[in-house]
Amino acid sequence: MRVFILTRKRLAVIGAALAVVLCLGIFSVSGNDVAVAANASQRSIPIYCVDTDEKKVSISFDAAWGNEQTQTLLDILEKYNIKSTFFLVGDWVRNYPEDVKNIAKAGHDVGNHSNTHPYMTQLDVSGIRSEIETCNNDIEALTGKKPTLFRPPYGDYDNNVVDTVTGMGMYCVQWDVDSLDWKNLSTEEMCSRIRNNIKSGSIVLMHNGAENTPGALPTIIECIQELGYEIVPISELLPKGEYTTDHTGMMISNSKPTNQSSDKSATASSTDSDSEKTRQTAAEVETVTSGTFSGSQTSDTDTNTTSDISSRNIASSSGTSSAATSNTTSTNQGVKGELNNMINNTSQKK
């Protein structure tokens, strides 16, 4: 029979081992908590741009108030044989029905920009659906086609908005390149912004009522084409079938190889970060009550630059939680290694 004698040294080793095992259990629970927190903090992100290997981009126009320049924009687009996307507010549709028909007849996308241009996050699901369905019905009555694209007024969204839009069989679409035409920038300034931020799959934001947009549009089109990009409507830019959006809002087709998508997502994050910094600066200067169109109207970008950046930063928290989980795993491995070293050293001393 073998007798095991407890010495002080052995008691110390056993005590240390038990302490380490207890710590490992705590770390393991904490890791699970982090994983749960990561899942709980996941957000539904709209489409800001598209993951594509083709050099294609889209120009979009929001129409909420004025109409004086719509036909001029259509004429310019026709001259360059460009198809675009117009997001229309229901009130605008009812005020300018012939222009709605002209946009559709010219072959442009007719998208939904809500019925009355409210802050969608202040509505419940029923209110969100009502805003979208009313505008959809009015557009379909004039064009014979129900919209599949929706852009939230002010770029204002949350999970309820995005999930409701998706549940209605529509795409919730934002933008990743803001021309800032609503600030009445010069043609050179707008072209510079677009040139510095555009990439394959980008969606450019413009407005049908901004003062300098008609004068700048020809130069903007030529600038984009000189960079080698083809301008297509958003409906053509979006991949078909199931998709996901990453934390930057890049739309990724589920049928595309993961490694290619992740590489492009990393590039998009860097480019998008620079773009967001510029937009955030604009948000600090402009307020919701500052007039931009026709002296008293406000731009969609006024609140989007603040609320949207915040939302996308919150969405990035899932990445932070994943990193925390990874760090916890590394800590567990480190503690186990130290325990093994301690036991080995004790055995060698014996």
C-alpha cells in the first residue's frame, strides 16, 4: 500500500492548482457572457454599398420637396444615357404625378422614401409599414410597378425599421458617398468628394432640389466615368438572392466566397471610415433646423450623419465582443501554461 504524505510544499502546489482551476472556471463563464452580449448587441444594418468585383456604382436622388429641377436632371441623365434611382416621398408623388411617370418612363428606379418623411425610428412597426405601404401604393398606381427599394428619411433607422422593410420584401438602402449637394457646394467640391470616396459598389447621394446639382451633374458623371466606373441604377447594382450586410453596411451575396468578401470588407472599413469623418464634421456644422432647400427645408443628411454614425459604431460592438472572447481564450491558455510549468518545476525539484 502506497502512503501519500502531504507536505507544506505539496499543499502549496495543490492550493495553487485549485485556485487556477477556479479562475479558469470564472474566465470560462465570463467568456460565455461576452458571447451572449455580442449576440444581444447585433444590429440590423441597411445597405450602404455593395461588395462587387465589377466597376459599377449608382447615383441616387432623394425627392422630398421641390420639383423645379427634376426635368433638367432627367434631360442630363438621358444625354449621357445614364439610369439612376429616385427615392420619392408620398407627398411629392401626389403633388407631381406626371414627373413620377416621367422618371419611370425614362427607365430609372422609382424608390420609396416614406409617405410623409418622418423619423422612422419614432414609429412602431405598424406605423413604419403604413408609411411604406401608402407611398408604395401611390407609386404603383402611377407607374404600374411597386417599389422594392426604400430609403429612410434622414437616414434614420433602427432594427425595427430595417427588419420591417426586409420583412416587406424590400431593400433598405442608404449611401456611402455623400455629395453634400444639399450644402450648395460648388461643382469642384462635389466632384472632389465623390472622386476621393467612390469605389466599386458605391451608392452616391444627391437631391433633386439642391441648387447646384443640375450644374454639377454632367461633370460628376464624366468624373465617375473617367475613373472607369459604369453608372447603373441601384436595382442593377444589388446582387440577387440571399445576402448579409457587414458592420460597414456593405451588402455581401451569400453565394460569394467568404475570403473574397472579407478582404473587400476590410478595405471598405478603411475607406468608409474616412468618409464618415467628413460626414460627421458636416453634421456638427448643420442642424436639423438649418434651412437647405428652398430656404426652410432640411436635408436628409442633417440627422443621418449623427444618428447613423452612432448606429454603425454600435453595430461594430459585436466585433469588439468577439475580440474580448478571443482575449479570454488566450488568458485561459496562458493560465493553463503557467500551471503546467509550476507542476513541472515542482517535480524537477523533487
